Amino acid sequence: MRKLFQVEQVKRFSEQVSYIHSRVLKGLVVLSIFLVLLHTYFFLINISQQAMGSPYTAIYVGLTGFSSLIYTFIIVYIIYLFTAEFEEGYAQLYLSHPISKREYVSAWLFVSLGTTLILYFLSIFLPVVVFDPKVIWNLFSINMLYMFVEFTSLGLLNFLVALKSRKKSIAFLTGLGLFYLLPFILLMIASLSYPLYRLPPYKTFPGMIFSILYPFKSRVIFMYASYTPPLYPSIILAIIVFTVIIYCSSRVEVV
């Protein structure tokens, strides 16, 4: 009986994921194809720069960091759609069917972070496979791990705010703030702190917060100082936020 119940849970979760995919997946696939072409162009630039003595993957990683601005906006947009369902009353309609609040929330979380990040990293991975598979380990072992943890932790924070507020405007502005505005504010404050504390920016309090929230950006920006931010605080943050989301998902109010 318990196994049957678990099978039904997975089935309901899959059906909800399929529904969300029916709304956003076509657009995500088209965007991913565009990014594959863009990343192919970036990788060709990387190969040409190697001949001039640049680190082999440094150019490619920097350029893919730029293209990530596009996909992080998609994460924010899907979380916006999630909160819109609460605000416009559709969530109440779906939850009147035999699907639990946790299954409903988990499906949106899976699509907003799981589907988007899988497609984005595939768009980075494919050009490397085609042109030079030998550098896959060098490229994906460290830099992509930092990027993945950064996007996951920020996406989870955005999703948690969306879940608690259930307001699409708050969710959208929080996402824009976390992904685009806050890193520049923290970096600016950390840089301006030098005359006061005589410390490198990454050793100031704002700099440490920046390194926890944005480990990939911190790694790239402070590369000149041979500074590599520890990844475990960002991973711990992601685990804590994910746990809170799962806890709150079954207690979310639907009105």
C-alpha cells in the first residue's frame, strides 16, 4: 500500500512537471539552441586566444559567465510564473485535485532550477565535446561547479521568497536584485572599505558575503589576487534554504 502511494506521488509530480514544461519548455529549447551557437562562437574565440598565450579555458569561462545573464533571467521568470499562479488563483484550482502542496511546489522548483540549469550547462558542454573533448575535465571540474552552486543557491533564495510572499512583483524584484543588483552593491562596498580597513576586498565583511552568495563571480573577479573562495559555505547555504523550502511547501497558504 505504501509503495502504491509513493508511485502515485511520483505520477502526480511528473504530471505537474509535464504541465509546467508544456508552458515553458519550447521557449527554453529555442533559447538553448541559440546559446549552443553562441557558446560555439565563444569557444572558437577561446581557441584563437590560446595561440596568443591565454589560459585555455579562461576566455571561454568568462564569456559563458556573460551568457549566464540570459539564463538566470529565465530562472527569475519561471519563479515569477509560479507566484503568478498563487496571485491569480490558479494554484487553488490545481490543489483542489489530488496533488499535495509539496508535490505542486516541488514540481515548480524542479522546472525553475533543474530544467533550466540542465539545459544551460548542456549548451556550454556541447561545443566543448565537438571541438576539444580533452578540456572537459579542466573546464567542468572547478569553474562550472562554482557556477552551478552559485546559480542554485541564488535560485533557491529567490524561490523561498516567492513561496513565502506569493506575490509575483516581490518574487520578480527579488530575483533581479539577487542576480543582477546585489553583487555590484556588495562588490562596491567591499572595494570602498579598503581605505578604512586596509584589507583586500574579499577579506572585508561585504566581500565575504559576496564570496558566499557569488562564489563563481568571486573566483573570476579575484583571480588576479590568486584568491579562490571556499565553496562549502555556499553549499551549506543552498542546503539550508532547500530544507526550509521543503518544510514550508506543505504549509503554504492558498487563498
